[in-house]
Amino acid sequence: MTTAQTTRSLGVTRAAITGGLFLATLFALCWGAALAGLEFTHAFLGLFVASPIGEPGAFGMGMLCAALGGAVGGAVLALFWNAAGRLGLD
């Protein structure tokens, strides 16, 4: 009796969308925390926007950059995952 082992691949598009939504949501939560006076979120926010909190357009630009960064990160993760599966690195 033999068992066939199949390696499931990740969908690159789904991983990109998930990564983008996750990082944009995390950015929005950190932005709200910064508006509430919690200073520890400024380092994370600074990854995506250089403008100070409350600057017009800074939130939108930060959300866009976070979503794009998360999408790229999610896509790269899926590509590496699928490549490792093809190499038999389970």
C-alpha cells in the first residue's frame, strides 16, 4: 500500500490580497492608537508614511502604502512557499 503525498500550493493572488488587507488593517489600528495618545505605534506608522499624525492625506497615503507593502509581502511569501514545495522541502 502506498500513500501519495501532495504538496498544496498557495494562491499568489489570494496571499497578496490577504497580506494587503492585513497590513492596511494593522495600520488603521495603529493610527487610531496614535491618535489616542499611545506613542509606541509611531515606529510602525513611520514605515509607511513620513508625515505627522493628523496631517491631511497622511492616513490615506499610509493606508495605500501599507496595503501595497502587504500585497507584495503576501505574494512573495506564496512564491517562496510554492518554490519550496516544488523542491520537496516539506
